[in-house]
Amino acid sequence: MINLIENLLPLVNKLEIMFVKVTH
């Protein structure tokens, strides 16, 4: 379970950065 979260964190981070770049 922790491994899954660790794998998802970088992906979410990238999506968040892209979202911020698009909205701003």
C-alpha cells in the first residue's frame, strides 16, 4: 500500500504542476 502511494506521489506532483501552469 505504501509502495503504491510512493509511486503515485510523483505522478500527482507532475499533474499539479501542469495544472498550475495551465491555469496561470
